[in-house]
Amino acid sequence: MTPYPTAVGSNTTATIARYGLTESSLRLLGKLFKSGRIRPAAPRRTMDAKPKGPRWWHGATLYQIYVRSWRDTNSDGYGDLPGVIAGLDYLQWLGVDAIWLSPTMPSPDEDWGYDVSDYLGVHPDLGTLADMDKLIAEARQRGIKIVLDLVPNHTSSAHAWFTDARSGRESAHRGYYVWADPVKREGEAGGGPPNNWRDAIGEPAWTMDDASGQYYLHNYLPSQPDLNWWDPRVHEEFRDIIRFWFDRGVAGYRIDVAHGLYKDALLRDNPPLIGGGRLDGGFGLRPVYSSHRPDTHGVYRDWRKIADGYSPQRLLLGETWMGDLGVLASYYGQNDELDLAFNLPFVFAEFNSGALAGVVDETLAKLPAGASPVWTASNHDISRFPTRWGGGDERKARLALLVLATLPGTTTFYYGDEIAMTDVAVPRELRRDRMSPGVGTEGRDAERTPMQWDASPSAGFTAEGVTPWLPLGDNAHRNVAAQRDDPRSTLCLVRDLLSGTDETFFQTVSARGSYTAAELLWGHKFTNIFLPPTADGIVRIDLRLIDGTEPAILPEIAPKS
Ligand code: GLC
Ligand code: CA
């Protein structure tokens, strides 16, 4: 085990070179060390600058591709797997270590792939199993790994398991889902749902199956029935599914609704949500009995054994929707459950140094030693950060990108982050997200619009004249092609941040000029001020506090004088 870096100071440069850490990571560590949060004897947290060894995600950059919006190669208006293959050279140039693909399995698309009808296939809109194999191989040649999205909390109602389960109470797969008899409550004429749980759009989480006279549970849409993890056969099915893709070379899974699998065996009512925010519940209820149940941890201990049995180890990255960082950290177990758990409190923190640094500090303090945090700022469910945090001010987006790229641990970018793509106002009649009522009146289409490759009328996303499945944003003004040609662009900043080791980044920057006045965000953790490139060719990034009240001044590449 590499010793924990205890000293931050005169030999910072050497430490950066030795540990591959960034200046800012080091200073954050130094601060934590001084505060006593981290003991000198503790093994250092996983902050390798670049993925190494079997736990390749430590220090790695994951890049989320919403496949339908990445690149369309057969002119049907939807991005596809051959389109992902076509973008691999770009992602290699950018310095990405792994791609997380939004759902790729067959689905009726009531929730755009998060309603799976066959876990062992590829959605015909996106391509074939052969395309997937080709993608894995082509990515591997470029040093890039492929991570799939796995949906174990629920299936599509079109899945053969549910079709069979619905065929009668005695059917073979009945027990794969959560069924309950109507419950007669005082003052009610007939029976009603067994409890007060609500689904993702705020409706009762129970739908009556007329044929059998029982309700089935759906925490999302009625077309997404929840699986019953109390049935051992469901465990068996998923063991087979995860091995199936691991055996094909898939490097890991992003696990959808990872906190949701088990439900209270007694189906007790959820208590009212008093206080708390978006991460703590919804529709007036705290989902105490319908999520974060203790038994769910056993599933990940089981899967972790399977994942660790592969070489290199396969990644288990959970969508852990939770405001309490202690609960979030519990999904890492004793480093024997999930490898990474998404940090939603960071995503929803205010964009200022105090709020973000608070989440970072608390996360690092709560994770088990040796575990890697994972940082992200945008995804397919949440407004893009250049809009949400930056209000469209590109300088703020650049600062956020700098922050993301220099935090210790694993970073996840959402496609388009690197060009500071903003949300797109999608007119109501063009919206495609059916789950909108539960996630805000605007729905989630705004952050799912096609990648902006170039300034052409089709944005380089699809063929000229083809209507993309969602409208294009401001690709005339913001696109990959233009930013790639401009060394002062946000894209080139991200590329510098991600390419090679951090040391190379600093050298690259000093060769080209310098990033000046990268300030503000959790700058209050650091006291250093900007240093011009020194004789050793190292440029230090200034993360000095402007106390959070002044506007952010953002990194720019100054022309070499
Ligand atoms: C997760 C996904 C989201 C989906 C939901 C139901 O939150 O990220 O897009 O709608 O699960 O599967
Ligand atoms: Ca297509």
C-alpha cells in the first residue's frame, strides 16, 4: 500500500510527480490531515492520478454517453452503438478511461431503456449484440473500458417474467414481483392499495391486476413493475445476467436505483417527510420502507465477489439516491459492496466553496479507508451543470470542470460537459420523457438533447434533413469541432485536465502559457496564490479564496508571452 502523503509544502512538486496528485488534491488532503480527520497511519485514499492495477477506476475518468443522443449512423434520428464506435477516437483524444452507456437492452422505452424487456440483448434501435462486441473490442484497443447500465430494481411490464407472472397466481414467475391483496381501510367501500407508497410521478405505487385481483408494486411507472428480491430465483437470474456481460468483456455496471432492491417485508406505510429535500423523499413521504432496506447490502456483497473474481476487477457503481452521506458510504460496506456510490449531495450542493467543500470533506471522512469517492455534476436525470450551477456563464462551467477534474477519486462526466453544453428548452410538443411529473414540470429532455459535434444544421449528430429524436441546442455556437481548433476553449481545458498524468497536464499548460486565476471554489481550503511557471516547468493552479461573495474568476489560458 502506498503511504499516505503527509507533507504538503516545499516538496509538493516531487509529491505530485510521485503520487500523481494534483496540487489541489494535495492541499485538500493536507487540510484533512491537519484537521485530524485522517490519521497518518491510515492507508491513503485512492487518489491515483490515472487508473492503474486491478481497481482501474481509482483516479479514472468515466464518461456517460446517453446513446440515443450521441451519434446516429443509420439516419433514424436516434444515436446508436455504431455511433458510439465512431466517437471512440474523440474520447481517446479527450483522455477518457471508461464509457458508461445509458441502457442498451431491449425495451419498450416507456422510460427510455430503464424498462428492460430482455437483459441479455441489445435494443434493436441501438444495434446488435455484434455491435456491442465490436464496441467493446474497439474501445479496448484505445485503452477505454465499457460499463453498462443495469436495472435490477424493476423490469418492463413487457418482460417475459412479468407476462408470465401476470398470467395467474400460480404462474412460475409470480414470485418474481411484489403482489399484494387489496386492503380494506376504515370508511372505505372496497379494498385499496396495501399501503401509502407513491411512484415516481406521485401516483399510488400499486396497480390493480384485474385478472388476479391483486395489486403489483411499481416505484416508477406502472409499466416498470418492481422485482421481488425476497425471491432467491431473482438473485440467481441477476448473477447470470451480470456474468453474461462480464464474460463478453464489459468492465462493470452502473446500477440503476441501487438503493431500491429490497422492500419492507411487511409493506408498512412510509412516514411523512418532515423537512428534508429532494434527496430525502417526495410527495410528502420519506421512503423508509420502500428503499435503503438493510437486506439490499447482501446483494452487493454477493455481486462484489463475482466482480472481484474477474481480471481486471469489474466495477460496481451504484445510483444511490440519498441525502445522508453516512448512508451513502454504507453502500461501500467494508470495501466489500459497491466500489463506487454516486454522490447526489455533491450534485445538488450550491455552487460555492463552502457548500461543495463541506460535501467533499464529509464524503472523504465517511468512506471506508481505501475506497474511492466518485464525483459527478450532470447526468440524464438532472439539469446540466453549466445551466444549473453556471447559469449559462461559461467561466463558471470551466471552474466546475477544473474542480471535477482535480478532486481526488473517480470523476464522471456527462456527454457534452466538456464543451459546457447547457440545457435545451424543449417545447412541450417535442418532449419525450414520460416521467416528467415526478421530476419537475420541465421533465428531463432538456439535458438529453443530441451531442453538438459541429455547426452544421444536423450538428454532426445525424444526416442532413433527418429530424433528431430531440431538438438540437445552440450547436452553431457551441460544438466540438470549433472548440477542438481553439486552444483556449473549454474542450481543450478538459482535454488538458484529463490527458496523460496530472504532471503532464501541468507541463502541457506551462508549455502553452498558464491558467490564471482559477479561484473561488473551495479555495478557502487553500492558501496558495497563483505562481507563474517555475524553472521546473510546473504551473500551480490558484484555488485561493475570494470568500464566496465575489463572482468567480475562471481559468483561462493566457497566450504565452
Ligand atoms: C434511475 C434512472 C432514471 C430512471 C429511473 C427508473 O433514477 O437514472 O433515468 O427513470 O432510475 O429506472
Ligand atoms: Ca440510429
